Amino acid sequence: MALETTTMKKDPILSVEHLSMRFGGLMAINDFSFEAYRGDITALIGPNGAGKTTVFNCITGFYKPTMGMITMKQKSGKEYLLERLPDFEITKHAKVARTFQNIRMFSGLTVLENLLVAQHNKLMQASGYTFLGLLGFPAYKQASKESIELARHWLEKASLVDRADDPAGDLPYGAQRRLEIARAMCTGPELLCLDEPAAGLNPRESLALNELLRGIRAETGTSILLIEHDMSVVMEISDHVVVLEYGQKISDGNPDFVKNDPRVIAAYLGVEDEEVEEVIEQIEEIEGGQGGSKK
Amino acid sequence: MANIASTSASAGSDLTARALREAVFAGLISLGLFVLFVGLKTDQNIRNELVLNQRWGLLAIFVIVAAVGRFLMVAYIQPAMARRKAAKAEAEDVVKEETFFKRNFSKIAIAALILYPPVIVALVGVQGSLKWVDNFGVQILIYVMLAWGLNIVVGLAGLLDLGYVAFYAVGAYSYALLSTYFGLSFWILLPVAGILAAFWGMILGFPVLRLRGDYLAIVTLAFGEIIRLVLINWTEVTKGTFGVSGIAKATLFGIKFDASKDGFAALMGLPMSSAYYKIFLFYLILALALLTAYVTIRLRRMPIGRAWEALREDEIACRSLGINTVTTKLTAFATGAMFGGIAGSFFAVRQGFVSPESFVFLESAVILAIVVLGGMGSLTGIAIAAVAMIGGTEILRELSFLKAVFGPDFTPELYRMLIFGLAMVVVMVWKPRGFVGSREPTAFLRERKAISGSFTKEGHG
């Protein structure tokens, strides 16, 4: 319970309240609420088909939720209701960046160009919406130089600087994953949403990924929300884990708490018929305990 | 050492033996094949009798050609090609020193184009230059400019537009109508035509924003037809199929190109000729085409140009990076349409006459074919493709000497489209990504490396 009191003090960056998403007759997410705290690495886990990516798509505006409210609170105190913003404005104004489960690279552009595209809005302003830049005003040249420096910075972080001038499609899989994260960071986000960043990585690469994510948080203070199946990544780096099953939250807490939650174990491993009673008892016990502490 | 030498010598004699064997074999096969086709020929003689002509000499030639050809192929050409392939594979690691010509290709090409009219005039005289400057020079440059304009939409942004000729028509009619009804000058109407076409580009852009690929192509195709049908049927304004004629010519700082006392020829003290106007038009379209190229090159290095290319690669990723894909698509349509419109108003001033017949779907198809053939996104490739396609079809008009080969009934003009289509198929098989398939990156950290066409996408709407 000590943990709960510390998280209470924390400042939520993203709060999802009563989120529901219905596809025809299928309730993909059903009354799902959670909070991600500023500066934390929050992991969203759950068995296949639990609705994790749907939650992501709702947060980043690719789906409009059927019900619910998603509030993004920036450092400056500005609040955005993400369910009301079109997808590109969520990145542009609310400063939430995302990556994709199946990597989406601009494969025909170079690695560097990929990172420059990510700085589109900033450069657009600097170039006076193209017109001043076309006439050769120095403001754009300056901004252009700065954008390349920022790109170089993130390439160094992602150890891709040697491949900067190669086409992104030519990179090996693990490097593409890192590039996608570097590209998302170039938009200058306050919340970075990663959809299965460790999928398909070998153990050495996922270790490097852990380093990269920790480095991002330490350096920029960016909060991270990630979906992950690789428990070595989740348990290693996340401060806060939310478990989703059949569109509903079944557990929420620090990694150790979640790891030992009987509901989570039941969801992942299944329960023998004769043990069902026992598990239900355990769950009721915990819920009673939580209810007591809340009062 | 001796061992190696002996093995290579034995390999050489092996090869010759194999080549001889295969040559004999090929000779036998061709003998068997041709003995009845070529060796014997049935003919009717004057009394309507069937006679058998024996052509053993011709048969021998066929057999010898087959045998010798096979021998050369096996003994020399195949080993040489294998060696070349191996050498090429080795050389790939070595940085290729580009030749002077290749490095400065665009500069040389521009200089050649600037020198083209005076050289032609010097070679074939003022009157003789008409055909070369107008039919070849101006005609090709119009298509170069149109293809460069369409390249922004198709090559960079990856939006397949089959109705590009609509903007060409908008530009041409803008100039034709505004100059005949309001008497405005060409130099004012040139940008106006561009702006109007850009405006129509946006109008087309809005309904097709949600469409991709095939669907986008169909709607743009329909849009092109709508514009043409409006031009045909709105007879009070456009005079329908009769077209607008007597369109005012362009002037050079107020100097007219006519036979009057203060016309260009009289002022310069030259004999009156329409060739001067054509040469003036040549430089005008050259300048406009170069402007298109310059703006395209500049735009590619601006955020908007990079966003276009990113849009071609992956639209969803673009949105996830905070790029407004709606405005990005609309600016691509508008910019492409603007250059189409400017080219259109030039077309009107060059012809002095516009009618809906100039803006049929085939024109859109030809412009798109130039873009695809040249290599989507590559200005140099597209220019080469325009020269090959438009210049090629013009050249086919000139091939009357073929009558000597195929008989007096042969008209090369009739075979233009056939040859044209065949040539396109051959080029696309030979170079599936167009003449220039690689992409120049717009920024680099250490060195600029061309990106192979296998990585870039064609776009999906």
C-alpha cells in the first residue's frame, strides 16, 4: 500500500477515463481507465487480442473512441482532450508521439531524411510556410541546420549515425525499430507511445532498446507508454504496469505487484478447473483489501 | 605455376571443343529446320505449273550463320560476358569516379538548349529552322514542363493523377478567354493562368483526399473529362468545339513579332520571318521549364517537399509525425496544377488557337507515360523520356525513306503509336524504374548517396 500512496502523489500526464471502443457488435475496450504518470515508463500488457493496440489507436487519434475521455496534461499545465483532436494534431499540439507494431518507415528516404520529416511542423514555421524559405530567407537555413543537428543527436543516441545516409529500408530490423523511436523523438514529444518496441528483437537488441528508452527518459524527461509482450523488457524498465484482458483492466500497479497478481497469472497461464474457486477467493480478498484502503 | 597455366590452357581447349561441338549441333538443327522452308521453294511458272526451285546456296548461308553464330557465342561472347559481370561485381566496392559529362549533365544540357536555336539557324537557315525549333524544340519543352509539373503530384507525392491535362486546359483557356474578352497581356495572364489552375487543382483535391490508388486514378480521370466536356458544351463562353481562335501573341517588352514598322524584325533590321517568334517562344518555354525544375529542386529540400515524399512512402506514418496530410496533398495538387496551367497558357499563345480537342485523355496518358518512363521523381530522367517520346514520335513523321524499304504503300505515321507502344514496353522491361530509377537524397550527414529505386515506393494514392 506504500506504493499506492507514492503514486497518488505523482502527477498524471495522461489520464484515460471510462474509455470504450465498439467495432460493430464487438466491444474491443470496455470502460477502461488508467493513468500514466509524468516521467514514468508505463507498460500496457495483456494477452493477444486484449485491445492494447486499440487503446493506443484511441490515444493517438487513429480511432475515435465510442465513449470516454482521454486527457493529456502537458508540463506547462495545458490540457488537451485527445479524443477530440484529429490524429496529426495530437502529435503537433498535444505532443504525443507514437510508433507502430509493424514498423512504418519511409523506406525510400535516407535515415537522416526520416528524422527531418519528423521535424516538419517546426521547419514549416521556420520556412514561413515554404514561401520565405523558397526565397532563400536565412531563418530557414538556420532552422535547417538546427534540425540536422537534432537529427544527428538522436542518431547518436540510437547508434545509427554511421547509417545516416543510407535508405531506411536498407537497415536491419532492429535498427529500424530504433530509428522509428528516434524519429518519434524528433517531434519533441512529452509522451512517447511505443507499440511493441521489442517485437522481433534478439536479446542483445532488446537490451540496447532498454538502454535507449532509459536514456530518453533520463535526458528529456519524456514519459513513455509502451505495449509489450517481452516480459524481460517490461519488468526491467517499467515503473508502472497496466494489464488488459478482453478490453478490461484486470491489474494496475508496479511490476512486482502485477507479476504476483493471481488475476494476471490466470489471464496469462489459464487456471485448472479445480483451482478456479481458489483464484476467485484470492481475487475477492484483494479487491476487499483495495476497497478498504481506498476508504 | 605450371599447373595453373596448364589448367587454364586445357580450359581454353575445352571451351573451343565445346564451342565446335555446339556449332555443329546448331548447324544440324538449322539444316533440319530450314531444308524445307528455305532449301526448297515452290513456284508457279508462266504456264501455271508448280515448279520446285532449289536454293541450296541460301540454305548453306542460313546453316553457316547458325553454326558460326553459335560458335562465337559459346567461345567468345559468353566468357566475355561472364568476365565482365565478375569485373563489375569486383568494381562495385571501389568508388566510381563519375565522368565529367555525367557530373555536369544538367549544365551541359541547359547550355546546349540555349545554343540550340542559333546553331539550327546557322545550319539550315532562318526559314529551315522553323521545323526544328517549333516542332521539335518547343513541342518537346512543353511536354518536359508538363511532365515536370505532373512529377510533383505523381513522382513526389505519389498521387496517381490521370486527369492532369485538365489543368493544362484550364491554363490554355484562361489565357485564351481573358485575353480575347478583356484584352489582358500575356505577361499578366501567365501567372493568372497558373493561379487559376492551382485553384482548380485544389478543387479537384478536396473530393479525392480520402481516395487512394485505383480509386484516385478513376476520379482524376473523370475530372479531366468533366473539364473537357464543359469546354465543349459551354458554347456561349468557349465557343464549343470551334475553339477560341485569334488569340493575341506574346510580346517582348512590348515589341510585337509582326511585319509592322515597330515589329521585332524591322527594329532589328532583319528580314521578316515567323521564325523569330518561334525562337522567342523557344526561349520562353525553356525559361518556364527551367523555372519548374528550379522550384521542384528547391521544394524537395523544403519541409513541404520532404512531406510529399514521406506521403508517398507511408501516409499513416506521416500523420503520426504530426503532418497534416490534407494540406500536404492539396499543396501537391495545387503546385502540380499551377505548372500545368502555366504550360497551358504558353500552349495557347504558341498555337493562337485552342479547342477542346487538344485536351483529350491521350494527352494525360502521354504525360504520365513520360513521368513513369523517365523514373518517377527524377527531373533528368523525365527530360530524357520527353525527348525520346515526343521527339521520337516527331521523328517518325520524317521517316519517308522507309518507303524504299517497305514499299510505297508504307506510311510510317500509321505505325507511330505501334512503335511508340513497343518502345515503351521494351524500356519498362529493360529499366522497370524508368531511365533514372534512383533517388537523390535531399540532405546528408556525410556523403550524398543515390538511393536505389528498389527502396522507394510508387505511392498508393
